[in-house]
Amino acid sequence: MTKIQSARREFLMGVAGSAFLAPQGKARWAEVNDFLDTQKARGLIPGAALVASQGQNVVYERYMGNYTSIKERQVELFSEVRHVFYSFSKLISATVVAMIHQDGLLDYDAPVSVYIPEFKGGGKDKITLRHLLTHSAGIPNVPLGGVGTEIEWRVAVQTLCAAQTEWEPGSKTAYHALSGMFACAEAVRRVSGGKPWADICKERLFDPIGAKTLGFDIPPAGTRIALTPVPAQTPESLKEAFASFAGHPAGGCSGLPRDAIKVLQLHLNWGVWGSKRLLLKKSLLEMHSVQYAREIETATANGKSPAHEPWGLGILLRGRGAKTGGHDWFGFGEQSSPTIFGHAGIDTVIGVADILSGKALFFASTDSPAPKEQTVFLRNSVTNRVFAALDRK
């Protein structure tokens, strides 16, 4: 690609509502484009960003409709607008945890108290990092509050260490919105000289893969970012907008969609980025293995509803032998590959990828779907159409 062609590509991708597609690829993506246009026209969403890749190559990128920013509403969406990832942040954070683990600094099966000595009592003594990463620790409802400053982070650690379990660790899974990944991140900090979580992620993951816009800190003043869900009253500053989730390893990452998909691509390329290996194959294999497969299979064989979900380490998996459906909130759609994985972020974000085929997508709407009951329809329809388009030549 010449410098002129490269500049033209960047210009096209920066035009509000435009999609960069090679001329021969327009028909391939017609169904995806028509679907998105229809949902916007119906009022389901005001706008959306969608990036899709095959292997290491981004082959589709579109920004359409409007978004709400600081002090402004219905601003045209374009490629340089950042998005809040919410719980898709868990997939990112889990990737960093795996990097620390492979360095021998963490043991998934050691009690958390080995790394956080005050994390004891209240039934927590048996909790391991593996429990935390699989939503089976039994501490799903700890009211942590904001962790955007070092003082807030320390207060949250104290709150976490005072929590009591709601069930025997490992006996079942139920979604831990903040507590599980926060505890993992604190363990990482303890074995990393107390560095801030945002700095660890930047050094270990974001800088090596060239994802310059990804970050757990509050974005600098003036950063273009979509506020989702759209607030009733627009905040006066990004600090105010990010107050509740800034810094949270489980939900506080933000950045551009084209940088978010790089994390999925790293997994698809078995931990290699460029000429450098960032994750060992065995680390990826462990992340992508259903941790409670035996328990799920046993319950299913006995005609019972499993008490565990098919979590890998920080990511949701389809798993071998699993039927389509059942992962609707995470946007897996009708894709039956056992190597499908990903994570959702509230009702506005999904990142889905498949190791076998090398397909990946990152989708973010600029508000909660209206009505919210249509979230599952929207997500799964996007995934099904994108994966079908990626199959076309």
C-alpha cells in the first residue's frame, strides 16, 4: 500500500458513518450493512462501531450513527471515538494475569492469601485464583465502589478482604461482576512491586501489541469517547463520567475498537504478536479449557442442570459437545465451533472470536438497545452475519 493509498484509507475510515471496504468486498458485507442500517432506522440503537478480522487482518470496519459525548448529544460517530468496554475488560485483564502466571509469579491453585495475606476468614481461605477467574469463588456481590485512585483501590481491597463467601468455593459458578478480577489484579500487583494495574497492563499487553488507545486510567481531557449507556444528564468531565468504573480490572478499560480486537487476535495467533511471543501456547490452552468440564459432563449425563458454566480462565467458551444457544448474552449466535470464545460488556459491547477459523469481531453500540430485551437479538444477529460474511470469498 502506497503512502497515498494509506492516507486515503485513513481518511475514509475517519468519515462519520463510513465503512472502509475494498470494492470487491462490498457485496460480501451487504447483509451486515443492511442489518445495521435497519436496526438504526428502527431506533434500536443510535449508532454502532463494528470491526471484524480474519487471522491478523482487519477486513471490515464501520462506524455509523450518533453517540453522546461530554456535554454533547447526537454527535456523528467516527473511527477515532473511544468506547468503554465494561466487562469485556475481563478478557483483557485475564490475558495479563496469564502472562504473570507463565512467568512463575502466580499459581492458579494457591490460596489467594498467599499473595494477599489479609484475604482470610469468612469462608475465603480456600479461594484460589482459578476460582476467581471462573466466577466460582463465592463472593459475587462485594460492594467495591470506585478504584480510580490509589486510595480508592486500597479501600476496595479492605472491603474485599472483609467479605464473606455465599457458597463453598468451586461448588458452582455465578457471575462475579467486579470482585473476582479485582482480587486477581491485586494479587498481580503484590507480585509486581505494587505497580498500578493500568501500568502493568500497558507494559505487558497494550504496548507490545501496539494498542495505544487501550487503558484502565481515566482518558485525558478532550478525548472523544462515547458515553454508554447514554446518561440522563451528560457529565461535566470524563473524571465524573468514569467515577464508578475507572480503573476496575473487571470493567474499566476503554479504547478504540480497532485496538480492542488486537487482544482477540493475539489469542487467535496463539500468543504471538509480530515476531514476539507474549503468551506461551500452554498458557493459552489453559485459558481456553473449560475449567469445570467434568462437573458439567457429569451433571448433564445424570439429566441434571449443571451448577457450573463453561468458563475458561477469564473468558467464556462454547466447549466441546455444547449445543448452540445458551450463551446468547455473550453473542455467540449459532456458531457451533468448540473454540468460540469471548466476553460481553453490559448490554453495549461484545468481543467474539474462534480459534479454529481465525475469525474475530468487536461490536459496540452507542447506547443500550431500546427496548433492552432486544440486546440478545442484536448481538447474535451481528455475530451470525459477520461470521457468514467472513466465510464468503
